[in-house]
Amino acid sequence: MKNIAIVEDENAAAEHLTAFIQRYAAEFGQQFNITRFCDGEAFLQNYKTVYAVVFLDIQMPRKNGMDAAVELRRHDKNVSIIFITNLVQYALKGYEVDAVSFLLKPVNYYDFSLKFKKALDIYLMNEERSFTVNAPGGLCRISTDKLMYVEIISHRLHYHLIDDVIEMTGVLSNVEQELGAYGFLRCNTCYLVNPKFIVRVKGSEVQVGDRTLQISRPRRAAFMEGLTNWYAGAGGGSHG
């Protein structure tokens, strides 16, 4: 059973969404646990990374939906966000918080069902390749599809994501054990890289995204072997 959150200050709109979720569940033989919050503050208070999809109204008192989404992303990189709004121009800012889509009020069921299915599919894809870290602001759920590399500097771990950097105390060897199952490779004592983001390897350097990292001599053979195996398992690829 997947948990769904509705963050909506209007009772009628919240009931409308709840009815649509229940209708979708009946049509597709699924079960959902629906929790409604009246505003962003209530939703984010003691937030736990248990939700698959969050329906987030943009215009709300105390904390609007866009601000709530920005804060939500600090704790949960995986949850699928669908904005609910009267105004298209607000919804178009959703890319800044990696929103799946938006629904315009009044919401119709056909539009809802398409976007809800997409949100569930994206969540499932991310959830299969995600892990949780104990960040300074509380537990944070991260998808390995968005994690480029992990760096350690003076006993501080830096998780370099596509759109963020999360920093905390830790040991890189422990992270290596956890992320090895996802194909992450150690190129030296400081870096653990996601082969998905490797652009090229040249000599003693590996380019990960737009960053160039060093490959240590003792680790080069194992790193290249691991990378070759990853490319073979991923269905092919190339690096120079």
C-alpha cells in the first residue's frame, strides 16, 4: 500500500482529489493510504520519507506550495510531486523542484489519472535505486539516479547530486559497501563515483559530469575493470 499526501487548504478540492484517488485505486486494483494536510507547515512538520506521491496546492496560507516543495526536496529526493493550481505560470516553476507535473483546477479525472500513473511509475523507478542518509536536517532519501559522486573531505562526506550537495559526517568505506550494489566505483581514497555520470576516462583522470577527478595508481586497475563490467551490464557504452 502506497502513501499519498494531499496538501490542500480547500476542503472541497481535497475531497475531490481523494475521490479521484479512490476511483483510480478501484479501477487499477491498487490500495492507497491517503493523508490530507491543510497547509505546507503542517505537512512538513516532523516529515517522514514515507510518501510515494504528494499533491501540493500552490496557493495556500502560511507556506505556499512552491516554498513547501523546496523544503520537501531537502528531505526527500524521490517523492513524486504534482502541483495543483489555478494559474499555469506558477505551475511552470515546478521544474525547479523536479515536479512530475501539475493539474489545473478544476481537476478532471482523465488528466488526473494520466499524471497520477506517471507519478507512481517515476516513484517506483526511483525507489528501487534509492537509499537513506542521516543528514543534518534529518533523514534524507536519495535516488542513486541523481547521485553523481561521493567525496570525503576531512571526515565529512559530500554527496554530489545533480542539483544539490548534501554534507554530513561519515566514512567513505561504509558508503562504498552500501552503494557498491548500484555500481558505484572507488577511483581513489577521496571519491566514489557513479559510472552513469562518467563522461570519459583519460590517463589518471575521470570526468564525472563537469568535474574532473583523479584516479589513483593503486586503484586504477580495479576501477577500470569495474567500469568495463558496468558498461557490459548496462548494455554497452563508450569512454575515451
